[in-house]
Amino acid sequence: MADIFYPVAHRSDEEIEALKNRYVSFDENVIPGLIKQSCSMTAVSWKKPESWSTSHVIYVVSVRERQRPVVIRANIGWGEPERYMLVEKCITDRAAVHGIPVNRILYVDISREIYPFDYQIQDMLEGKDIESSFRGTRAEYDQLSFDLGAYVGKWGELEFEGFGRFDLDEAEHSSLAGTKQSMYEYMIVRLDEDIRYLADAQVVSVMQADAIRKLFEIHKPVMNVKKGTLVQYDLADHNVMFDGGKTITGIFDWEAAVTGDPVLDLASAPTWKTFFPREEKMIEGYRSVRDLPNFFREKIAIYRLRTMLWKMVYAIRAGILNEDRKKKFEAALVPFRI
């Protein structure tokens, strides 16, 4: 598989096309047998969640043996086995022990020996996701943002060898290590391709493209971190569960997770859709756990730009480019006066 920076943005055209019909390709009649074989539970009923936007097949399954449902998350079987499912289990196991509310993954099977797809079975988290269910006040949202920043600081204490996307061979042995030698090496994965794509799409001029590429060389010292730590890198409101008020009950969807600089989570989180501005409250929460590093604002700026580069590529490829996304991309260029 080609090296990727972010899984959603850098899927092949063939995979993107296949995912459009993923539910058509999945026979939900296998669910009872799958649940019984994997977890020795009895499926009573199941349904697709309405609010979770994902590239996977998702079913929430009520079972006889317990009050809380379980969740099936399946890859329809396109291409190579999705070994990052093993990475996610390793991550959530480590994070849970560290006191972080995460989706516990009960079972993973990527063998395709019994079923022609890869899948996880997860505990169903308490609460609802913020994106679909938040109806509260600015003060309540600020508290959620503060706590989210504190969790970024907390899982930023989990250290790993290497940087970037996790090594799949290591994950098969329940171990986690990055595939790159430095944070900078990870940040420039597919960078040239992303910039070229945006130039070809006339989102940036040729001169802007050259200037953007040079920014990453100039800011290489800013990205110098001695030890990689856990970065979730998908802190959208639809991946955060809450109790309906101001308490986070779970953080899930770790398929984009990497080992690197925790500031990457702080920089990228406000690039998702939010109900109220969240950056400063997240930083406050982070500071309640850890000190801010040197060159913090420079880190925020370059990491946010890298995030918006892949997001613009994804938006164009997926046909979802809109004015809000354009404005966020333009805002990411402002600190550099490009």
C-alpha cells in the first residue's frame, strides 16, 4: 500500500468508488452468527446509526446477555486486510488504562477466513455524539472543549518509538511504533502530491504552491519533538460522545491516529465543524495537564496548514467543497501571509 498521511484524503479512487455501495455489499443476515462466534453473545436486533458518518459498515446490535448494545464496525473487504483495526485496539486498550474514556474494542478479525471482510466488535459508548445532539449553551460547549483539550494533554503522555502512522507489523504483535524517524518526516508524507493537486485544481497558484512547500522546510525545527506521543487526529464533534450536558463520556474513531506532536490535535480540532469557537478553551484544558511547548503558536500554524491541505484535497475529491471549507483553508494561510 502506498504511504499515506491521512486515510480519508489518500484513499485510491477505486476504494472511494467501492465504499459508495458498502451497505449493498454487506449481508446483515450474518450479524447473529458473527456476534455469537466472536463474543458468545446472542444478537436480538440491530440497526444502522443515523448520525455516524464513516467509510465503514456500522451496526448497533442489541444482545441478550447485557444491557448496553455492542457495535459492529466492518470493512467491506476491499483491497488488503485493514490491519489498522488492530492498531486501534492497541491504542484504545492503552488509553483506557490511562484513564481516558474510549470505545473499548472487544474483538478484531482481519483474517477473512470465516467472513469475507474485516471487522471489530466494540462496546457501545454511553451518551450521544456532540455533532448530532448538542443543544446546550456556550458555557456548556466551552466546558466540553476545555475537557477535550485536557484529554489531549492526558493521552499526550503515552509515548511510542517513531513517528507518524503506526507500524502494522508491530500491531499484529500487540505493539505500537511509528513508521517514521521524525515528526517532520511524517508531516511531508504526500505533501508534494497534495500541493500539486490543489494547484492543478486552481485552488492555489503556482507561486503559492511553491511558497507553501517552502514553509515546511522553514518550519522543520519547529516540528522537532524528541519523543512521539499519541495523537488522535480526528477530533470532530461526531467522534466525541457526551451526556447531553457538559460531560464527555467517550472519544472514538482512532483510525487516523498517529504518534507525534500532541499540538497536532490542538491545531486540527478547530478545523472541524464546531458549535462555538473551541481553540482557546482546548488550549486552556491542555495547559491544565501539560505545559505548552516552545514555539507553540508556530506549531499550531504549520500543523493547521498541513491539515487544511489534505482536507481541501479530500473535499474536492469527495465533491463536498463549500465556502466554509474554503474560508478555513484561507484562514490557515493567513499567518504566513500567502
